[in-house]
Amino acid sequence: QVQLVESGGGLVQAGGSLRLSCAASLGTFSTYVMGWFRQAPEKEREFVAAISWSGNTTYYADSVKGRFTISRDNAKKTVYLQMNSLKPEDTAVYYCAAQRGGGSYDYWGKGTLVTVSS
């Protein structure tokens, strides 16, 4: 059974940093594009960042560009999201997702809550 398990969320003051991790039980992790999404209260889920299977290509939402960094360790089957200069508007549940073959994401984690206080 495929599992994506996020960790690293918590409460942080504005301007602070957090590092999220997502451990995957995917047998062929290195063949998946991995992404991070978030959903704030009463808002739609939105794309945050994604990384190619090799790690050579990354994509970011404009709202986090320059502040967040996505990375992956294929040997550990883990993807990371380093979040710096956090703002109250970054408060959300952050989800990890895996995509294989383009199109929609195939697997999702249960999320980890990030709360940024002003």
C-alpha cells in the first residue's frame, strides 16, 4: 500500500522557517514527480512546488518563489520543503503528492499543519 507521510509542521512566528518532510513508501520513488500543495481554511487547495524525478527541475507558485525550496533524496524516498521568511498567509495544511506519467497526482499524504503567527 502506497503511503506518503508528511512531518515537520508546527507553529512559527512570521519571518521564521520550517522544513517539511514527506516519506514515501513508493517502490519506484525515483520515477515520480513529487509535489507540495496547501490548503488554507475556507480556501481551495493550491499548488506550492514540484520537483522532477531527477531533482534537476523545480517549479514554484509565484507566492512562494524565492522563499521556499523543494528538494528530494531518492535514496531515502523523501521529499522536502524548506520554508523561509514565512508569512501569516502561508498558514495552511501542507500536503505531499506523487505523480507518475503526467496529468493528475496519483497519491496524496494526509497533510501537516503549518501555522504562522504575526
